[in-house]
Amino acid sequence: MDSLTQIVLGAAVGEAVLGKKVGNKAILYGAIAGTIPDLDIFASHFTDTVTALAIHRGFTHSIVFCVLFAPLFGWLVSRFESYKDWKGWSWLFFWALITHPILDAHTTWGTQFFWPFDLRLAFKTIFVIDPLYTLPFLICLILTMFQKRTSEKRRFYNGLGLTISTAYLALTFVLKHLALTQFEDALLDQNIIYEQIDTRPAPLNTILWSANVDTKDAYLLGYYSFFDTQQTRFEAFPKNHQLLGDLIENEKVQRMISISEGWHTIIKKDGKLYYNDLRFGLLSMEPQSQEFVFQYRIDVDENGNVNFVEQEKSKRDGKKLISDLWNRLKGI
């Protein structure tokens, strides 16, 4: 999830664990702990694109990381804070750290929660930014901060925020199931034979859902809104995996395919090959658009070394996409 959401979650968890004893310091340290796992993004400054993608939401988002570092952070804080209970601080850091990857596991990218095992946990029930999850949670946290440390209202507001946010997460599983059922019914009605289907919410909401459908030679992409009155339509995108040629044997290419869980197409523009990660959809809802959210140019140097270069996205593209998605959400 986005940084603000993780800060709010970490702060609320910190308050739940130690707020009655240390007041707003529990919120402060919980907020700090809620941001720590995302420090893995700095790997992109020191490694190639593929390695950085493999590292992202890896070790720092695992149970192992939480178990190892929570006691260390707890001990460090207990050294200079007036509240000296090392176990209490460690417990705060553990829960604030571990709820971060648990929440991220609900997004499309998911987390390597069970690192070092090569298993990415991704429920794909919530977009990385969802105001309906974050805003009520944030309001409750702000109300909590202005209550006395031992106040019943303080515990009530914080508990309310945690309850509402958790209930919303649970609801997203129901919404995902309903959307999946609609996609499956549409595929059946249209006599489309497919091998697998992958669904996820569209940006900023859980009313509009998208689906990737794996067929023999192409992937089908479709949208379904709970406000739709017409049958779901699917657009085909040729896989073109054969365009990779001998590159298919390259280690980086294989790692990229693994990262995208096989959901990828290859296109050729101006003599260059481009790798499209289908899990995050398109930047445009125009028919036959090839502007995917995550598109990488495949560069091969004279020594045969392969490098993936992520293509830049403009703010204008983002604004246009949000506008189109808003119209589609309304069933248009």
C-alpha cells in the first residue's frame, strides 16, 4: 500500500500495543515502524531493474525480518526513552512491522511473506491506494491523538479505525468473488475457452474490477463494474512470446517472467522488443492500446547482456486514465 496508509496502520497498531503506557509516542514509533519495510525501494538505485523488482517486498516484508529486527528496534528505543520496557517496545515494533506486509499481501504485487521460500502472497483484493480504506482510518487516528493517554475515548477511536479498516479488507474478498463470478459468466456466454483468469480492482476503488484471461494465443483484458447494465466485453492482446527468440533462455528474462507470474506480452516497436507486465493493466482504455502501466524495453549490448529499462509514465497519461476509469466505473 501507499506510504500514508502504512503510516496510519503502523501508528494505530503502535497505539493498540503501547498507547496506554506511552501515549502518542506509541503512535510515533508505530508510524516509523510502518514505513521501515518499504526501505527496500532504495535497492533500485544500486541494482538492475530485474533484481530490484525481485527484491521489492521481499526480505523486509517477511516474517523473518519482523522476528529478527523487532527486538533490535525495541532495544534501541528502550535505551533512550523514559519507558524502559524492552519487551514492550519490541512487541510494538513486531506488530507494526508485520501488519505492513500483511496489508501489502492484499494488493496485486503482493509480498514474499514467507521469505526465503519463493512464494509471493498476493490476494489482489485492493488497489495500492484506496481512499475508502485509508481516510476513515486516518480520521479515527487523528481523533485518537487528541485524547488523554488513559481515556476510554482514545481506545474507542483507535479500535474503531482498526475495526472499520479490517472490515473493509474482508469486504474486498466478497467483492472480488462477485466480480470473478461475473467475468466467468461472461466468458461462458461468449463461448471463450480459457486456461486461467486473474482479477484485481481498478485504481482507487473496489467497484470497478479488471480481469486478465489466458487463452491459447492471446490474453484477454476486460472490465466489470457493479454498475454495469451490459455484458462484459474482452479485448485480445497477442502473446507474441515467440518474438523473444533465443532471449527466452536468458536468466534475466526468465526471472522477469517469474516476477510477472507469466502474465506478459511482447511487442516490437522501431526494431526494439518491449516486455509488458499485464498484472497492472493499461495506461489507456483506448481500443488496441499497447501502453501498459509497466512496460520495459529489452536492451541487449554487444556482449549479449540483457537489461530491462522501464518506460516512463507521464502525469497526463495518469490523469486521462483516472478520468476514463471513473466513467467506466459508472457503467459507461
